[in-house]
Amino acid sequence: MAARIYIGNLPSDVRDSEVEDVFARYGRIRSLDIKSGGGRAFAFVEYDDSRDADDAVRAEDGRSRYGSERLRVRCWEGELLVAGLAATRAALALALRPPHRPSASSPHIQLSNSRRPGGGVSRENLRRR
């Protein structure tokens, strides 16, 4: 069964042949896709056999190659990295968005009319539970 791995911390000028030379040691590569920008690059390598992908992850994760920082090599399953890294843009957007600002309709806000004559809702009446 085919398996895909993620390779991070690659230099932006890395060539397909350089990545293929290292990762072909672990098995037959079905596909290789390198993405670069912002000074760093990452790649996806797909192997024909999932055992080859596991071998590549064990052997190459944390190794210094291509004159860069240590490589981050993880098994890739769909939209998530198996090692717990969020890899989708949606997950990154959720992680980077500003903290939630509660509104009067939020479930963790209690409205109290007891402090204002006439019972209206004011800024002072909003308080967290």
C-alpha cells in the first residue's frame, strides 16, 4: 500500500535529484513534490510501500542534510501529519487567529439586569461566569 511522507526544513534551493538521492535509499519512490518559498522548502515523497515510508521517517527525521537545519520527516495521512503536526491551512488559521472575544450571545457570558435601574443591558452588566 502506498504511503506519503512530509519532509520539512529543506533549503529553498534544494533540487529534486538531491531529495530523491537520499530518500530513494528506503524504497521505490512513486512521486516527489517540492514546494518552496519564504527561504525554506518542504517536500512530499510517496512510496509504493508504507514500510519504506516508515523506514525513511525513522532514519531521516532530525538529520542535518543539504546544509540546513535538522530535517523534519513525518508520515502523512491525508490532511494531518501522523506525528501531531497540523498541516492544513485551516488548522494554521485556527491556531493563529486572535483570541475569541465573547459577545452577549456567547454561552459563557451572563447578563444581569440587577445593577441598572430599568433593567436594560449595559456594558457593566456583562460579566464572565
